[in-house]
Amino acid sequence: WTSRDLPWTKNLEVYNKIVFGNNSFRPNQREIINATMSGCDVFVLMPTGGGKSLTYQLPALLCAGITLVISPLVSLIQDQIMNLLQTNISAASLSAGMEWAEQLEILQELSSENSKYKLLYVTPEKVAKSESLLRHLEILNSRSLLARFVIDEAHCVSQWGHDFRPDYQGVGVLKQKFPNIPMLALTATATASVKEDVVQALGLVNCVVFRQSFNRPNLWYSVVPKTNKCLEDIDKFIRENHFDECGIIYCLSRMDCEKVTETLRAFGHKAAFYHGSMDPGKRAFVQKQWSKDEINIICATVAFGMGINKPDVRFVIHHSLPKSIEGYHQECGRAGRDGQRSSCVLYYSYTDYIRVKHMISQGGLGQGQMKMGYNCKASSGRMLETNTENLLRMVSYCENEVDCRRFLQLVHLGEKFDSTNCKNTCDNCSSSKILIDKDVTVIARQLVELVKLTGERFSSAHIVEVYRGSLNQSVKRNRQETLHLHGAGKHLTKSEASRILHYLVTEDILAEGVRKSDLYGSVSSLLKVNRSKAASLLSGGQSITMRFPSTI
Ligand code: ADP
Ligand code: ZN
């Protein structure tokens, strides 16, 4: 896909320079454009700021017909259209809030012979619910004027992801109705299982996948115990490291946002809060103040983030536990877009885990649903399981005092990272804590046997429960209290057991899979045994050593 000898190559160079004002292509941009212009379905994993927009906007100019872009938020769409206008590209959008007459006018202009529009942006619910949009797409298609479908923030399709939006599921209809139109799915965050789920839900065929390293070398990660002096600690941290610099503090609830803001103000910081229950005008005002450096700290729920492009965010602090490693990685990713050193500090307490777990069980699920006000109580028990599993992975990340934070995040996103490349830029790599090697072969073997014994149908969190001898409902329902390995690991803490289990995943001895479980196609994770890799461990030919904090 690197070829510079395709019919459109010359135009690519010219348009990239003249229309978009870029001197060259960024990593993967040319390759993605070549693949999509060749008519392939393409899946792109590229960190935020990597330059995803160009990969469909440039082809949109070079191909006959319309490029349909599905994008989750009206505000994101408006930003994109404004940016395009500055480069003299005319794009239109349809969203639920628009007058019908206005929508009709746009649709008619689109199907006219010499439409001025090259791109049409729509929110996902438009695709799912608007018959007339689909009819117009059919007309365009019959005249060979439907160039390409682009699914922005494609991870929102997956229930397994951290930002599931039910409306995205309706987007699957596009490939069913128009199997020959190439589709380009773009995201800045997806684990391997989320990617699989998205590919299936969208109906991508033999898709070409581009992925870039998600490592952000200029971000410094640490996890700090959260005490009841947390706000004093945050004040001190900012004062000592980032005074008067710009940052985000993520809080769990609207009340937390307001409380944190008030305290930081009393400490002399220029702070404001931002959450989903504020009216949109006020929210936009706060965001603007922050963008213009009139305030430097924004205390926000996860509602604040998508589409934030401030380059000089020097710190992202998590005042409480994020709901998933994926979400955490993405929230941290809003720091240091300009490449300068920036800090990501997470304040962790087990009490917060209980709080978040409670919120999840009450139906406060993914951030997408919360933002859009869906009634989550109606969603299935599987969904709850998925969210709980994601949360437990986050807990085990926080409780891990040994492994490189980059390694842990990237492994979760399906990327191998050699932690010697961290160069002491995370708390664990730079810690002076004494670590000792322990032989965990017996434990590892028992865990693998347990996964096998239970039929390779359970999540890692469940396996840890059985191994530590839990008698919870799920263990009993599956009659696992009678297994000989039930309770064999009761001398381990939950975080030790899950760390060893996850290590086996990173060594490919166990593999994580996805199970489609019910009528509604919801998914949950499960562990499988990689027979060939596990053979030597099971037969006694391989021993496993891991480092643990010395307790002496
Ligand atoms: P993403 O959607 O991946 O977060 P964007 O498409 O918004 O990223 O691009 C981020 C920034 O990078 C934008 O300001 C864009 O103009 C710029 N950019 C994209 N491609 C190039 C390029 N080839 N050369 C220079 N700047 C680029
Ligand atoms: Zn590290």
C-alpha cells in the first residue's frame, strides 16, 4: 500500500499540498488512502491527532460522488465542517435537530447532477432511523455517485468497548444495503476484541488493517494511593509540577466535579467544572474559557473529551477510578498533544472501586450512554458483566506495583511493548522498591488447568474467583465449588492472582476471546488455553518466574 505509482498518486501529492497545506504525509496516511481508493474495506487504529481526517477527506475530493461520514456528536461534525470550509471544501450535515425542509434541501442538492457537496456528515441515529436518507443513498448509488462510507470513532459500535453507543449498531445496515461501497472505519482506541466486534457489526469484508503504536513517550504515568487528603495532594502536585499550566481533572460524578473545583479555587487555582447536567451554553462557555487559557484547570466527568484538541494540556489527573483501561488510555491521551512532557496521575482507592461498581450496577454504564441519557436498566446482564470485567482490569492495573504502566496499557490494547523503552517514565519503572523473583510455576499451571477444567467459558475475573475459593452466586451456579482447584489459590490476593493470570495472557499461554452470548448479540470475554504454548508448562518442562514487591 506504500505505492507511489497509482493512477491517483500525482493528485494525492498536489491536493495534499495545495488544498490541505501539508508538506508530506504522516505515518500510514498514504497507505490508508491507497487502500481505500483501491476499493478495499479498511480498519484504521491511529492515535488521536495522528491525522485520520485526511485519510477520507482527500479521497473524497479525488473520487466521483459523495463520501458519507458517520460521526457520533453534532459538535464534532460542526468542527469538521468548519475546518473543511476553511480549505474551501463544501460539506453538509444532517442531524436530528435540523428542520425537515432544510434536510430535504440538502438531500436534493446531494442527488443533483453537479452537487456542490463532496462530503455528507451524519450522526448514527440518522442512518438507523431515516428512511429518506437511505432512499437518497440508493438514488446516489444507482447513479454511481456513492463513493465511500466512513465510520468515525468506530469503537462506539462495540458493546465490548468503553464507549458503546446503541445508535451505532444501526450502521450495520449500510453494508447490507450497499455491499460494494468501500467502508473506512476509524478509531483511536480498540482492543483486539473490540476490533473484531466492530468488523463484524459493520460487515467489513477482508478488511485491510492499519495500526500504529499507541505508546505516547512524552506522557508520564503514575498511580497514587487516594487518601482523605486527596485534594491537598492534588493541589501540591500541581503547585510543584505544573503551576499555572493547563490540565484536566477527571471526576466520577457531577457533585465531585463541583466539590473539587470549589476546593481548588479556595487553594488559589483557576478552575471550573464541566459535566453532562450543565446546560450546553454553559458547557461551551467553560470549554472556551479553558481553550483560551482564561482558566487552567477543568474538573470534568468523562463527558468532557471527545474532540478536545488543545495541544498544551500538561496534566490529566484522575480523581477517581476510570471505568476501563481503554477509557483511561484515551483520557490520558488528551495530555501532551504537542509532544512536550506531561503528567498522568491516577488517585486510586479500593473504596472508589466499590463506588464505581455500584454505579455500574445501577445502570450508569458506558460514558456514551450516560452522555446521551439512555435508560441502561433495560440492558442485559451481560452488559453488566462486560462493564464489571473492564472495571476489574482497571483495578488490577492500579494494584500492580511492579509492571511498567505503558506495558500494561498497551498489552490491553493488543500491542507488545518492551518496557525497557519506558526509560523510567512511569512510577513502577522508576520505583526504588525492592523486588524479588518468585517462582510461580505451580500457580501458573493450576490457573491454566482451571481454565481448561471449566470449559474455557469464563472471564479472567471469574477464574480468579474460583481459584481463590469464592462461593459467589456465579461460582455456585456453575457448581465450581466442587472442583479440586477451587480455593487452591486462597493464599494469593486478588491482585496477585489476576496479575499472574494476565501475565499468562501476555505470554500467549492463555488467550482472551469474545463470546457472543444472546439474541441481542451482546458480548463477554472469556479465557482460552493456547494448547501449543501451554504444553510445556503443563508437562513440567517450563518454569515461570515473576517479580514481586519484597514484603520484608
Ligand atoms: P485525528 O482525527 O486522527 O485525531 P486530525 O485528522 O484531526 O487527527 O489531525 C490532527 C491535526 O494534524 C490536524 O490539525 C491536521 O491538520 C494535522 N495533519 C493531518 N495530516 C497532516 C499532514 N500530513 N501534515 C501536517 N499536518 C497534518
Ligand atoms: Zn514503565
